[in-house]
Amino acid sequence: MKLMNTDDSKGDSVDIIFSCSKCNNQIAMITNPQETQMVKTLGLNIGVDIKPTKSFGEDIT
């Protein structure tokens, strides 16, 4: 599965679309407002062109 697109224009939820590289079927995942808030509170981003600013584990104490 490959991440194809994300849409957070609704503000309280995020639509995420994945595509199968073998059969080209697509599946969508929609986050609820609580999941969206948790992701934002953690400072995480969901998206196609997002590049991490820190390496994994850099902030873990």
C-alpha cells in the first residue's frame, strides 16, 4: 500500500487515501476528531511530502 493523498481541510478530521501497487485498488481512512487532535498534540504530521525534521528517537529520554 502506498500513501496517495491526505486532506485535512475539514479541520476536525483527516482523510487519508492509500493505493495498492499491484491492483490499483484504493482505500480511504478517515480519522475522528479525537484521533486528529492526538496527532496534532503530539506534533505529528500525516502527509505525502512530509519530511522528518529530527531523526527517530532524538527526543526520547
